[in-house]
Amino acid sequence: MAAVSRTSHRVCPPARRKRRRPFPTAAWGQGVLNVPVLQSAVCVLECVLHHYQVVGTPGIFVGRIVATRSAQGNPLINFRGEFRTLLYG
């Protein structure tokens, strides 16, 4: 999981169903679990799958966090189909 900052929004095109990098213009690094990690992310949680439960079409994934990384910035989230910023303080 990665949270991007408001300034990273321009490199975040809408998700597509094709298997390709969702942020093609962004810089990528390698995570602790040897997975691609978005370098401009405000926070990164690397998890290993602990449990998967079929609840509906997508199901629920439960993971155990094994590595974290954070940086300065206000997280950008998608809520009700719109990008919003979480402000702290």
C-alpha cells in the first residue's frame, strides 16, 4: 500500500484493468520484500498475506506489516470518487 501526496496526483492516472504500472511517469524503488515501491509516496506499508476471506466480489485481504516508510506531506486519498487531502494538525 502506498499513499501519494497531492503533488503526485498528476502522475496518478485512473486505474486500468490491463496489467501495467499504474504510475508510468513516477520513479520506482525496490522495497524490503523485493516489490516495486513508489518513491514519491508519503507512506508505504509492505505486508505479507496473512488471510484472505471471500466476502463479495473483491474479498478482504488481511496482511501482516513487515516494513514501513514515511515522508513529509499530506496524504492524498480517493473518497467517493474524488481525490482529497488529509490535513493534520
